[in-house]
Amino acid sequence: MSNEASGANARSADAGPLGYLALGLTLLAYGLLGTGVLSGTSAGGASSLAHLVGGVTLFVAGLWQFRGGDRFSGTAFTILGAFWATWAAAGPAVGKNSAGLFLLLWALLALTLTAASWGAGQLTRAVYGLLTVSLVLSAIGVFSEAGGWGKVGGWVAAAAGLAAWYSATAELTGGRWGRVSLPVK
């Protein structure tokens, strides 16, 4: 196969479902581990998954989206990939104030993504809106050292993860069964 033919196929491929699956999986793991539902776990336990799936896969999916001309998903996936890679690399060595500030700054970024997603549909807005709320609640929990806020933030992150996962699944299965299988607005 010539380089020209493979380049045409590469530019036409959409990495959106890959990005939303990676985001969904990472947010579900981070959220559920942060809730304390599983005994002896915390959000920090998701750091390997956050680094590889959330960091690397999201970053690559974002670059692929940029290559295809999708500025919004390219920006969202690459910056969130950087977030997860940084969060995983920093680990528990980060102090309370640094961690809280980190979460607040990323909440501002998530708020920007929420505003930028306004024309992309309700499901996309839900993913980024819930991510914003989750990061704010997690930051409040870190600053106040009140575990309850972090747990609520974990549940909201899990909801954002489910919305991202649903979005990817709907896009991947849409029309493959001869009809719309999962509705998306």
C-alpha cells in the first residue's frame, strides 16, 4: 500500500470514540475508587490506569483528532491526557495545597471545555460539566480535609465517566445494527 493511500485513511479515521472510552474508563476508575465503595482503596489507586489509559491514550487520541481537523476534541483529549499523566506522576508526594490548587486549575480548564462544548450536544456538555463539578468538589475536599466532599466528587466523576462511555458506545454502535441503538442528543 502506498503512503498516499494510507495517509488518506489515517486522515479520515475518527479517534473520538477512543478518546471518550479512555476518558470514561479513567473517570470511572478515579471516581469509584475515590468514593471509598471498595474497602482499602482511594482515587490514588487509579494512578497506573490514569497514566496509561487516561494520559497516553487520551493524548494520542487528541493528536489524532487535531490531524483530522477536530479542534475541540483535539484540545480536550490532549489537555486531559496531560492532566491524567501529571496527576499519576505527581502521586501522593504532592502536598494538600498543591493538590487542591492543581484540581482547581484543572476545574477551570474543564469549565472552558464545558463552555466550548455548547454546540456539541447535551451528552458532551454533560461529560465536561460533570467533570468540572467533580474537580471542584475534589478540590474542596482536599483543601478542607473533609473526605465527604471528595467522595461526592468521586460519584460525580463516575457519572461523567459513564456519560463519556455511553457517548463512545453510541457512536461506535450507531447504525451498525440497522437502526440507532443508543440515542444521543
